[in-house]
Amino acid sequence: MLQTPAAYGPHEGYIAAARPRAQLWRLAPAALVIIFFYVAPVVGASTYLALTLGPEVAEAMQGRVVEGAFPGTMLIVLYSFTGLALGTLAAVRLVHRRGAGTLFGPSPRATAKDFLAVILPLAALHLLVAVLALSDSTLKPGLTFIDLLAYLPFALPGILIQSGAEELLFRGYLQQQFAARFRSPLIWMGVPSALFASGHYLPDTFGGGALAIVLWAFLFGCLAADLTARTGNIGAALALHAANNASAMLIIGLDGNLDGLALWTATVDMGAPDAFSLILAADFLMLLSAWLVARIALRR
């Protein structure tokens, strides 16, 4: 079995709160709590729209929201993750009977410090790459800069909520619970990352490239888990996640896929393997570069 690296010493303090009630059976009722908090508001809103506007209009509106093609619908998508965050916090409290704050790490100050230490250099990295990418003549303009500035006070907290909800669930709750039960990083890093990646399997959107996207998401999960283990909190992982999503949602978005708040959009032909492979290789390189920048910023 793979041994825990010495650099993961802070991880012990991070998972300490999960040890008293680390039984695997608790994952099932916890999942029900999380699903309820996440799904109930969506079902409630859908039911209300269907009753007031009719099922056809409600279905059309929900389709528009899922696409995230407009600023308003993108904000709805981002803030809908509030339920996922609250559900994860509630599950820890109700099922495992420990403080919800333990998902962030044993020290709120250290969590905030690591987040700030990583988010600033990563923001600079993503902005630099975006400037270089603007030389691509195929990019299409999206929002104007003035419009984006008007939406930023709502978009940035929304991205933090969306990224934070996923980090609380995968690098917080699941990583802690599996690590409290199993010593091997293959399990506490691999299983949550695999679950995280499975949620990115979208064959209708990405066609033949769907599995490659899943692989990218799995690697992202592993690198975020690595940062969490090295620091003993989710601050750095949250910064990695938020910076990536802010770049993809606010600067250069993928045309037709959650691009309602982006300054520019890129059109990717999923049926052209060479073009898609080139873009995917650049995404993998960017992810590894961002992780290295985070490591340097943390100096751990």
C-alpha cells in the first residue's frame, strides 16, 4: 500500500476531527442530507414555475438556465451551489456530530492565509495566459468590459460559492472521512477525485472528448487534494479551484457552455480530434502550471 509522504504531515491535524465517527455507513445518510439540500430548492423552483407559468414555459426556462448563456442565468447556476455547500455542512453536523467548520481546517486564520497566498499569484498567471490567448483570431467577443465590471460584485461571490461548495464536499468532507478510515492516498485522494471527475462526464456536450474532460477533472481533484494534505486546510485548493473557474467563466469561456459572463468565447469543434487535442493539452499544462505556482506560493 502506498505510504503517506512526509510532506503530508499537516493532513493528520486536518482529519483529526473526522476520526471519532469515521464509519463508512455514515456516508449513506450524509449523502441523503446533501442531496436534499441541493435538490430541494431546484425542485421547489421548478414546481413553482410549472404551476405559475405552465410546464412548457418552465421547461424552456430551466433549459436556458442550465446553458448559462446569459449573465442572469449564469448567476443562477453559480448561486444554486449554495444548497450543496449548506448540505455538506449540515451532513457533518447531523450525521457525524462534529463542527461544520472542521471542513475548512483546524485554523480559520491558516485557511484564509493559504487562500490569499495562492489566489493572488494564480490570478496573475491566468490573466497572463488570457492576454497571450487573445492573439487567437477565432475568439468571439462576449460581454463588454463595462458590463462585466457591473456583474463582478455578484459573479465573484458566486464563483466562490460554487467552487467552495465542491471543495467542501470533495476535498473537505469526503477526503477527511476516507483519510480518517484509510491511510493510503490512493483511497483518500483517489476516490473523492474519481467522484468529482464523474460529475464532469458530459457526452452530450463534449462528444468524443468527454472522457478526456473526466481525466482532466480527476487530475484536478488529485492536485487539489495534494494541496489540502500539504497545508492541512482547503484554502489553497479553494484558490486553485476559484482561479480556474473565474478564468473559464469570466475571461475566456467555452462557446455554448456556461459562457454568459465571459469577455470572450472560444469555439471548439469536438469533431476535430487534432484541434481538440491541442486545446486539451494546453488545459493540462495550465493545470499543472497552476499547481506548481500554488506550491511555490505556499513553499511547502
